Amino acid sequence: MPQFDKITFFTQIFWLTIIFFGFYFLTLQIFLPKIAAVLKSRKKKLSSGSSGVSNLNEEQLSVTNIRNTFVQNFIEDTKNSLGSKVSLGASWLSFYLTNSNNQKLTNSQSKYLEIYGNMLAKHYSSIKNS
């Protein structure tokens, strides 16, 4: 069998050892420090990320509470403002209608009574004449 040939056996073991240790030292000097740095940075990101997520959740909760109180205060202020404007408008309208009724209706009623009186007078005078 060619694998156990005594002539090529030594050279195969020699090159196997050279290639193995070369690859071993290459891995030890280049690849392992890079892998260790990546793992270390991942660990830092995960540790800061989990605390960052809890901080983010707390901040989101506080922002939601602030927004809810702001909206509630805004709604109450709007309700109070609209209520005061509606009551002010109602009082203005009642005042305007009262003044209008007192001034304009008095004039129109007096004219109506005058015209109606003239019509009755003409009617009675026509009855008397007939």
C-alpha cells in the first residue's frame, strides 16, 4: 500500500506537521483574536442592549403618560372654553332678541293697531252709511 511506504512516509509526516503547525499558528495569531473581539463586542452589546431596552420601555411609558395627561388637560380646557363661549353666546342672543322684540315689535305692533283701527273705522263707517 502506498500509504505505508517507508520512503514516502517521512516526507508525508514532515509536510503534515509543517502544514498543521502553520495553520495552527495562523489561526492562533490572526483568526482567534478577531473572533474573541467579535464575541466580546457582542457580549457588551447584549448587556448594554438589555438595559437599553428596559430604559427605552421606561421612557416610552413616561412619554405615553405625559401624552395622555396632556390630551386629557387639552380636552378639559377645550370643554370649559366651549361651555363658556356657548353660555356667552346664549346670553348675547337672549339680550339681542329681547331688545329686538322690545324695539321692533313695539313699532310694528303700533303700526298694526293703527292700520287695524283705520280698517275698523272704515268698516263701521261703511256699515253706518248703509
